[in-house]
Amino acid sequence: MGLISEIGEVCGLIKKAIRGDYDIHDKTLDLLHELGDICWYADRSMSIRNTTMSEVFMESTSIEEVQVYILKQVMPQEETIPSMCCALSLASSQAIGHGNETWFFNRRIRDVLINVILIAHHFGYSLTDVLMANVEKLSSRKNKGTIQGNGDNR
């Protein structure tokens, strides 16, 4: 459920920018944090199912290898941010709701991570940037004693 919730946060940021509430480039740090949260929940989901990044990406084992693979092999030429958000939502709901078939779960989590990388890349960030921003956010919360609680700005 956390994975889907975080994807909803990303979609909400994009929706509000499209609606004209703000320029999405003014919200890139918020976007990075939400993409990082998606990665955290994807990792937790993989751990629960005893699967690894290399199984999900079939032999790519490092963050850099995964990103190079996606940007060279998978990245669509005319993909829009809203369509990436839709693909992100669909893949996560299918991964969570599809029983115990590991191959299917791995493909859907792979799709989730592909779309995280594509969205980050669209805004000039790498997967490493996303993950580091999330680590910094969580470290700050831990230092302030606000690791648990509600709201993004704690």
C-alpha cells in the first residue's frame, strides 16, 4: 500500500503542475523525495518476496548499469510525464495485487523503477540523485526525531 501511496504523491505533484498551481521545476526536490520513497517501497517489496535488483533487471546489478540499460534500451522517444505517471500507477497496482507469481512481480517492479528513472531523467536527475536525496531526507528526520509521523516536511 505504501508503494501505491507514494506513486499517488508523485502523480499529485504532476497533476497540480499541469493544472497550473505551480511550475513543476519549483517542486523538483519534493519530486525527488517522492521518487525516493517509491524506490524505498519497491525495495521493501522485493525484500518481502526474496527477490533482488539483479533478478528484476536480469543481470544488471548496479544502479549505474540499471540506469544505462533503461536510458539506452527502454526510454521511449515521445513519452510524456502524465503517461509515465499512469504507467507507474498501473505497474505498482499489478505488482501488489498479483499473488505469488515472482516473474510477474519482478516485471511490474521493474516497470515501476523504469518509470521512476524516466521521470527523474526528464528533470535532469539520475537514479543515484533520487536515492541520495531520499537518504538525506531520512537522515535529517532521524536526527530531528521525526522519522515517524505525518507530512513531508517534518
